[in-house]
Amino acid sequence: QEYPAILDSIRLKIYPDSALINREISRGFAQYNILFSEQIKPKIFYFFISPNGRNPASCFQFGIKDTFGVNLFGYLGRDFVFYPHLYPGVSYTYLWREHDYIAKNIMELLYEDFLTAQKIETAEITLINNMVLEAKRVYFLSQVLPEVPLEILFGYPKEKLTWCDDHINLIWTFLIENKLLQSSDPQAIKRYAHPGPSTPAISPESPGAVGVYIGYQIIKKFQQKNPSLSLPEILKTKSEEIIRHAQYKP
């Protein structure tokens, strides 16, 4: 009984937009090939795996760079009836279950490949360095998927990204006045640079990982001051160097 319900949901929620999904993925790879001087011709396999108490990945590679799997069970919409039972206590993540996130998630696999190939650090000591480190992912996505809305690339609800745009000075001032930017406290890094429903110390209307929004602004400022740098060069630049050269202020 479970499988027919899932298949019905896939037919209803994903199939009507399959051409749009495939077009976004194709454009993403085309941009990636240009920016990274690659010649990847992706093979995408769509299927569904019911979790049966486990949490299978929604997107993954089949061991090689050009072959990807998409588990459609992971993209049945934020209101899909099974998600609250399978993933209790993390309702803010249900937004990521929209099919709008498929292209993003596939391109993130290429980003992870790049980090591994370049032996780039995946953790930093201070909060501000972690903010920039996490924002590199969003910046990468913004370059390979320029037509995808920024709120999807951040993983924020649209209204929370708008809140950030409207309160950027408040966010920056809060981080400075509370001496958080140079903090190495793991809880502070988790609170301001990792996903969550909100950052209540700043505002219940803010998104989680609100520091990543600031990190993204820092990278954009760095790029504006160094327009000759390629995307791979920016991603390989150490966080502290980006921060120092950007000299960011909202």
C-alpha cells in the first residue's frame, strides 16, 4: 500500500515539472564545464527508495563523476504526509524536499568533488572563517545555477532571505557587539553557521545559519575587488585571505 501512494505522489508532484528539472540540471553542467574547463556529460538516473526506517541520500554519485542518482522519495514536497513521521523534529528541512532542490543537490556533489580533489579544508576554527567557508558552497551554486532563486541556494524560506536583506546591518552589528566573529566556541559556530529553523538570539524571523548570509556578502565583496580571479581560484582562496582582502562592511 505504501509504494502505490509514493508512486502517485511522484506522478503528481514531479513528473509535470520533469522538463524544467532536467533543463536546470543541463544548464548547471554547462556552466560548470565552462567555469571549470571540464567536459562532463552527465547521466542522471531517477528512481525511488522507500527509507524503511533508514534515511537514504536524495542525490548521490555512482562512484564516477558523470553518473548520478536521484531518489525521488526525497523530493515529494514539504507537505508530503510521510516526512513528519520519518524525520521528526526537523520540520525546517522539509522545504529542502521540494523538487526545486534537485539541481542544487546534484551540483553540490560536484562541489564536494572539487573540495576533495583540491584538499580544501572543510572546517575552520573561528566563526567568521566558518561563515565564509560555508558561503563558498552558496557562491559556487550561484555561479553554476544563476537562474535558480538565491533562497533555494541558501536553503532559506524566501521570506527569511528577504529578512536578511532588510536587516543586514542588524546581523552584522549583533555579531560584532557580541564578539562572535572571532569566537571558536563550537556552539556559536553551530548556531550561526550551520542549518537550523532560525537564529532566535538575533530574531525569530531570521533563518538558521544566518552567518552564512554574511559570509556570502564577504565573498561577493572579495570577488568585486578581484574580478580577474576565476571561480576555482576563489574557492581555493583561504577564508582568512578572503576576509582580509574583502574588508567587508555592510
